[in-house]
Amino acid sequence: MSQVKPQEKENRMYQEMKKAAWERLRSCDPLEIAKKAGVLFDEKESVFSFVSLGRQIRVAYPGFQVEGALEGWHELVILHYLEMAKGEPLSGKLITFGQLPQGLVRGGGMDRETEKALGEYFGDGQVERITENCERLGAKIVESKADFTAVFEFLPRYPVTMNLWFADDEFPGTGKLLIDSSAEYYLSVEDAVTVGMVLLEELKR
């Protein structure tokens, strides 16, 4: 009897989670979804539309097939966002993943991974390359106390802020991904970690 490979197991889990999200969403009012998630819903075409990481996303109703998403877990995060959105306004207060309710373990691990990865990718301080990479994903470059800051519209009410500190003679380069404190009203901790993973993966390209 052959064993199931890890990749096959992950793919099967992904498909099951996507089907479950579809089923839950089909019981929701599309106009209520649009209002709480901050997305457009075209009643004539029966489709939701919004921007995510610089990409135009379209989600059909009532099938909830997603067009325009990146490969991998981006699509599932989009479905969960539409399902979980509570319509809470952005607070303007930035927090780490580990500061999310019940986020100490999973979120804290994501924070540590982020600091290491961003230091490796961008710690050399090549601002032109970093800017080009961020703008490719629809980010806005803003002024801050960090050496470099970009704000990504991961989802309409789920921005992600990236702060970088470049390497110098004393310290290696490092970075942080930060989310608005209202994030708990839009995605679970597990989904928030996936947001970080998707963004890091795209920044590597």
C-alpha cells in the first residue's frame, strides 16, 4: 500500500477547505458580504470584485470561483475573508501577528520567520530593487521611522505594512510585517499567518 506524499496530502486538505468555504458562503447574503468586506458586488453580473496585491480579483456568486488570485493559498484566504468579514473599521494601530488574540504561538512564529526572511531578502538596502518589488504587488511606499516602509493592500480591509531596517556595521538587516489591530474581525490567526506566508513568497520572486 503506497503512502500519501506530503504534497498530495496538502493539496487534498486545501481542496477540502476550499469546498467547505464555498458551502458556508452560499448561505450568506451577497450584499451583506460586500458591505462587511468592503468589496463591490455587481448584481447584474453576479460577481464580487476588488484588488488584492495589485491584482484585480473577481469572485463569482453563488459558485464563489475566484479569478485573478496568485497560485497557492491566496484563493483560500480570499474566500475566508469574504466569509469572516465583520465590517469593523480600520483602527490605524499596527500590531504584529503575535499580538492577535490567541496569536502568541502561531503568530509569534510568523513574526520571527518574517524578521529573518526580510533581513535576508532586503537587508542589503538596495532601495530601487526593493521599491520595484513592492510596487509590483501594488504597494504604496510611505515615510516612517524605519529605513523603508511599504503598505500592501492584501485585501480591501486587511492592509499589511512592511518595515525594513537595513544592515550596517553593527547590526544585520531585519524587517517586520504589521497588520491593523482590527485584523481579528476579518481573518483567523491561521489565515493571518497564511497572509504573511503568501506575501513573503511573492516578495522573494
